[in-house]
Amino acid sequence: MGAPDAPETAKRLRAISDELADRFYERADVVRTLLVTLLAGQHSLVLGPPGTAKSELARELTGRIDGAGRRLKELILERRLAPGDALPTEAELTELFGVGRVSVREALKALQAVNVVEIRRGHGTFVGSLSLSPFAEGLAFRAAVRHRLGEPGLFELMKVREALEAGLVGAVTAGIPAEDLAVLRALVAEMETEAGAGRVARSTDRAFHLALYASLDSHLLSEVLDAFWAAMDRVREDLDDGHQDPDATCAQHREIVDALAAGDGERAVRAMRTHFDGIRTRLDPALSLPRE
């Protein structure tokens, strides 16, 4: 007699799990999770080979979790909740979504990892900060890993950053506040002091570029630009920073500020692209010398 096919086996396993769940009231998801874990075996992935009973059950579990997470995000939108607003309790979400506590709990954990929700022990669950920091960290890590493997991960990220900055600096020129210009001039002065000691600090350069777009009041832009710096910091020992000309770095940033002060958008864009020429030389695989 041949072995039962995957759908039939899955059906039998669901019947077993349902019977066990009846014996443990309101613990159906826990029983099913334990059952799938036992099927997977110790030190094995919960998801089995495609088409197996194990993978069907595992997909059902993850589908419930994903569905709970999706419905929770829809709830936030429908109720027009803002960061910091309280969310329904775990028990209320379980009843509202018609799923088990395990599915809701795992969905909340997943959403907390991406700042959609914030779980405060003893106080409840709230809408998270909605910060893009997890995305930026993932982007930075991806670029750094690819750079270490000899792939142009950082160069590609640099091109995105150049396109953003060159495209936005003209908008800044149209109406940069006097106080922002003062901050930028102070940072250039700090660069000049550092250049006298032989090197412009990365932190000062980073502060300049973040301050440059302050008048646009875009948290999204700040977080995306910050991803570039995070990636650079991860692999700074691999970059040829020793061949940077600190005086040239100061001059490039000073020219950007002068163009902004003059209200000359085209000049500001040229100055920004000139600034990126030096970065491009260090990151472009076609321009870099092969390592021995």
C-alpha cells in the first residue's frame, strides 16, 4: 500500500491538532505550532520541502501571522491612529481578527521589529514611531556585505545618494534660511580646522550633509541619506580614506555653501557633483586599482 499523499497527510494532521486543541481550550495555535515544530525535527527549519504536509501546515501558520499583521496595519489606517496612540489589547485583537493569541502575538513582534508597533511591558501596545531605521539598516548592511564580497554595493548606494543630493540641492537654494547657512558655514569652518590636523572627520562631513537639507523638513530624506553613512562606517577600514585631500574636501563644501548663499541653483548642483567625483573615484570598481 503506497504512502498517503501530502494533502491527505495534512488533513489527518490537522484532525489530530484540532482534537488536541479541543483538550486545551483556546490553545489551538499553540498546539499547531508545537505539532509543526515536532514534525520539523530538532535543529531543522519549520518549513519543510514544498508539497509536504509539514510545509502546508507551516504555511498555514505563517499565513495566519501575516494575515493578523496585515489586518492590524489596516486597523491603524482605518482608525487614523498616530505614533504613540494605544492599540486594542491582545485579547481584543484576537477576537477582532478571529485568530489565536499566538498569531496575534507573533504578528505584533514582527511589526515591532519594523517600528510599526511598540510593545510596552505592563502598559500595552501602541502605534510605533514608523521610523525607517530598520529599512536604512538593512540597506546599509546589504551594501556593506556586497562591498566585502567585491561587488559594487557601496558604489550603487553612492549613486542613489548623488542623484538625491544633486536633485535636491537646487530646491534648497530657492529658500534656505539664514540660520541654516550659518550652521553650514560653521561646519565648513570646523572642517578647515580638522584639515589643518590632516583629515576632515567623517562625523563633520555627515553633519554637513544632514544640515544641508534641514529646510526641506523631510525625515524620509534624512533617514535614506543616513543609510549611506551607516554603510560607509561599516567598511571604513576598506576604503582608501588616507588619499583624501582634506583641503579639497573643505573647498568643495565651501563652494556648495557659497552657491547656496548666492541663490545659484545650477552652481550648487555643479558643486555637489564635483564633491561626489572624489567619492566616486574611491568606490567605482572601474576606477579603483586592483588589490594585490
